[in-house]
Amino acid sequence: MNKAGAPYSETIQDSSVSSRQKLKKIISEIKALVKIGIVNSNLITTFAGLWLAIYFTGSSLSQNWDLFFLTMIGSALVIAGGCMVNNWYDVDIDPKMIRTRNRPTVTGFFSLKAVLTMGIAATIIGLILLSFTTLEAAFFGFVGWFVYVVLYTMWSKRKTTLNTIIGSFSGAMPPLIGWAAVYPQFHIVPFILFLIMFIWQTPHFLSLAMKKTEDYREAGVPMLPVVHGFDITKRQIVVYIACLLPLPYFLTSLGTVFVVVATLLNIGWLIFGIIGLFTNDDLKWANIIFIYSLNYLTVIFMLMIIVTLPIFN
């Protein structure tokens, strides 16, 4: 028995449960700090770029395990570093928005000094790891980080509705990083991957902005639906979706299956987009567009990988 009269076994068990809960809490807060969803989605496109570079150069993943690990870990650290600095900088407006008011920088779970230090350290380590693949990969990683942190977070996000377009340059960098890590020369494939990611982000984030319009208005962030309303935003979304239509035909080297499926995905998204021009339930439509965008990105990049697997070639 311990001093409180409880058996030692129960005390140890309670202590173990408490430790696991604390560890779980810390992991949860770290995931929120680095925006794990953004990191994961960007790593999918990074890997797609790397995989396709291996495929088109006639190499194999088994011959490039070092590049694979350096690229994925380096990219993850650079992206996470940018997200941490973003959280550090936005600590004044995050409490004003429902979806961001529980971030660890707002609740104080991590000190702002610690967040900034971790963000910069992760970025530097990530860029160093990428430089061990090729300097071009590290360059694309730095450009993505700089655009996201400086040009988007610190400059355009609070000043202009063009913030979405500016931020899209950052989100389009991961497939270029993956490709350049293996084959640091110009090729039509990574260029089209860049365009797909760049164009995709506008309907994705504008639909999210429609759903969170009041949040952005409260925080003073000039997103397009906040400044110009839903009608103009919906037209912009449709225009950008339409711009995706010709892109699969520049990737015919991936085969007929890819071109057909990608085209059907584009047409389906465009149909949903056009429907929005005639609907009165704007928020429901915005949610459909947002969900479609998430599935679109996953399917189209996974399909690029699947159709180039050895068993299909």
C-alpha cells in the first residue's frame, strides 16, 4: 500500500495511463502545429514527382532508396517548418476564427519563441537534406517555403484577394521537388504536374473560403468571397476548373487509362461547378466542390503512380 492507501499496482497503472494521455496530447498538438494534413497531402504529390522521374528515366525505386528517404523527409521538414512559422505569425488572427482558435500557438501549449525556433530549424534541416539529392530540389523547396511564409503569410494574405493565387505557387512546388531530386532537368511531365497543382488550389481554397467566409471576415483576411461576394467567387472557381481540362492530354505518355480517367474527373468537377452558378444554396455547393477537390487530388496523383507500376508496363 502507498501512503494514500492505494495498492502500488493501481498507482503505477494510473501513472502509466496518465503518461500515455500526456504523450497522446503532445503528439496531437505537434500534428496541429505542423498542420499534418497539409504535410501529408503535399508528400503525396512530392512522391508522385519522384516516382515519375524514376519511371521516365528508366530507373527503379530500389536503386534510389537514398533519394527517396532524403526527398520525403527533407520535404516534410520544409513543409512543416513553413507551417510552424505560419502559425507563429498568424497568432494574432487565429483566435478570431473558429477553425484556428485551438491551435497550440493560440492556446499557449507551445511558446511562440519555441514555435519560431522549431520552424526555422526544421526548414534548415529539410533544405540540407534536399541538397543531398540535388541543388535543384533544395531550390524548389526553398522557393515553396519562401512563397508560403513571406509572400503569402506575411504579405499578401492580409492585403489582397490575390493571396490565394500567390499561395498556389507554394503548393505547386512539391512535385517539382520530387522530380528534381531524381532528374534535375526540364521535362513536360513535372511542368504539367506543377500546373495541375497550381490551378487545383484556387477552386479548393475558394470553396473553403466560402464555407468560412464569416471567419475570414472576422479576422480581416480579404478572401475573394469576403470582398467580392459569392457570385464572383463561384465564377472564378468554374474558370479555374475549366483550365484543368486540357492538361491530361499533355500526359499521354502515362497511357490511355490515365488520360480518360483524368478527363472524366475534370468534366465531373466542371459539371458540379456549373451547377453552382444556378444554385441558391451556396454553402452546400461550396462543400461539394471542396470535398470533390480533395478526392480529385488523391485520385489523380495516385493514378499517376498506379499506371506506371511495373505490372502495368
